[in-house]
Amino acid sequence: MSVWALGLNHHTAPLDLRGRFAFSVEQMAPTLKGLRSTWARQTEATILSTCNRTEIYCAGKQASSEDVAQTLEWLAHSGGVSPDLLRSHTYALKGDQAARHAFRVASGLDSMVLGEPQILGQMKDAVRAAEDAGAMGSTLHQLFQRSFAVAKEVRSSTEIGEHSISMAAAAVRLASQLFEDLGDIKVLFVGAGEMIDLAATHFAAKNPKSMTIANRTLERGELLAARFGAQVMRLADLPSRLHEFDAVISCTASTLPIIGLGAVERAVKLRKRKPMFMVDLAVPRDIEPEVKDLPDIYLYTVDDLAQVVQSGKDSRQAAVAQAEVIIDAGVQNFMHWLDQRGTVPLIQQINAQAEEWRDHEIARAKKMLARGEPVEAVLEALSRGLTQKMLHGTMAELHTGDADSRAATAQTVSRLFLRNAPLTSGQDKQH
């Protein structure tokens, strides 16, 4: 068996291109089914899709260039771009490199926010989705379970996550640079998912004048608002009320922008030159990119926040080095397990053959006992029959072939059957 991965992330692709390949959890089952239908061979598959990356992990009998090429073409088609364009923004990894990448991603070493913990939960969600879709097999199961274990060890044994600045915290820091006192601003959160939950938590710590949650599902918005003493509004009311807010933080699963240029232009006029701080944490975008060019609008995307979240990275390089050592050990253990998987069919065949011999000799022994033959004679016949069956093939091989092949066979037989006292060539001559 072999493993391989194809992906694009914040290191290799711009935000708008990544947005074309964002798959929601609800889309995962049909998406995986469509992907696997492109392969001639049965292949395990898992898709990890977050704001910063879309990665396809696969396992099969071999990792051929044809499989990778077909997967890239499928991904390009799903995102509506040419394979040549996508190829220039993707990476293809095989074997230990694919495993190392998965372990680094799970441990937060490949994240925009070094050591951030959210990616681990996102990977677990991706694995569950693949399992539910019937696309997960034993090889990928081992890869991801081991990656989770390595990530846990990295977080408990190093300081990789210490003092890390999350996207939500970065948004608060940038807002603090624009407004003198965050206690005087009104904040609107669009969406009610995990990222908005984090952002609301960080802003709530600054005691803003008011906080409002706008979400497509009002009930879910009310649940989140209740935790922070925030107000709730319908998403449909957003265009008419946008001007009321000094800061807007948006992160939804919408495939199209939900805050358009026209709505923000109207808000700018009504605000009469009062600045508006906007953060678009969604991939694909929630806010049309042209909004950034409007006067008195300060719009930041997930990629714009990269400069802020990197500020503490240098001080954690020692922790990164420690984490890489843990990851290397995990990769070696996984590859050793994977190599052993190649012998599983042979082991199963040997066990089946031995069981067949055993059944045959037991049946023969039972017949001898039924005829009244002595127990000692039956046991002797049973043991001799098993021994002869087990050694017949070996003895035949020792007497066939040329001298070199017989010598090689003799060494193998000595290693397998005479472990405690292997025959040397000198001993063989003495006998």
C-alpha cells in the first residue's frame, strides 16, 4: 500500500483561488463519491477543506502519476479552472512526505497561525465525513489516527501553541489600532460558526458598546448571542442596518458574497465619514473585494491577517524544532507499519494453509482413535504428518535449482528454522 496527497494552501495559492475549492461538510459525501469514480482502482480518499487549504489524501496499492494527474484534473474541473493553472498552485506528495505533511498539519506547524488548535478538529471532521461516505479504509485510518496522536504529543511536550495569536485575536488587535477605545464601538458578527464564536469571545473581553449576531438561522444566532449578552438580527436586514456598526466580522459558509459593494457604499454615506472596520474570515469571501477601495473602509481578509499572526513566530522556533523531532518519529513508525502491510496477504495465505493441514491431520487422528489405535501411535502420526507437510516444500526447494540458488535457499531456511543455531558453510561441510 502507498499514500499520497494533492493540495493547495495559503502558502501556494491566493485567497480567491482557494475559495473555488472550499467544500462544506454537507458536500463531502457526494464530492468524495465523484472523486473516487475517476480512478480505475479502488482507492481510499479523504478531503480536508478549511479557510487556508484544500487537501486530498489517498491510499491505494500504488501512488501512480496517473492517479495524481486524474485527481488534479477532477479538482480543476470542480473549481472551474484549467488544470495548468491549478497545477502551478498545488503540491503533490507521496509516501513519507505525504505522511509528514499530514502530521505537520495536524500539529499546527503548517497553519497560518503557528500551533493553532482549530485545524485538529477540522481534520477530525474530515475523517468522520470520509468514514460516513465509505471512503475511509484501514490505511488512511491509521495515517490520521497516528497524526492525531502525534499532534497531541506535540502540544503536550512543546510550547508550540504558547502565545500564538489567533485570527480572532488579530482582528481585535487591528481594531484597537483604528479605534481609540473598543468600549465605544458597535460590533456586528455575521455567521454563528466556530470562527465567529472565537471572534465574539475576543471582542467581548474588550466590552464594546454593543454586539449583534446576524445569521441565516435565527435560532442558532440566538444561542450564540445569549452567551455574550448580544442582540440578534436577521441576515435579510443586514443591508439596511449595516451603517449602524463600527466593526463587522463575517464568516459564513456561503458560496457567494453576502455583503456587496452597493450595501457598503450606502452605509458609508449614512455614516458620514465615520470609519468602518471589516474583517472577512470566510473562504470563499463573504464581502466583495471591491469594498476595500471605498473611503473610510478598512477591510481585512484571512490573508491580510497573516502579518499580524506571524509576530510571535520567531520566538517559537525552538518549539518547532522539538515538534519536528516528534513528527519524524511518528512518520518512521507509520512507514514501518505501512511496509509491513505488504506482507499481510502472504501471512493470511500461510495461516490458511497451516489451518488446512491442521484440520486434515486432526481428522486423520480422530479416525485412528475410532479404530482403537493406541494414543501414542496417534500422536506420533499426527506430529509426523504435520511436520512432513510443513517441511515438504522447503526440502523440495533445497534440492532444486543451481548451486547459487540452493545456497541462497539454504541461508533463508537456516534463518527461518534454525534461529538459535544457524548452520554456517563450514558446519555444513563437516556434516
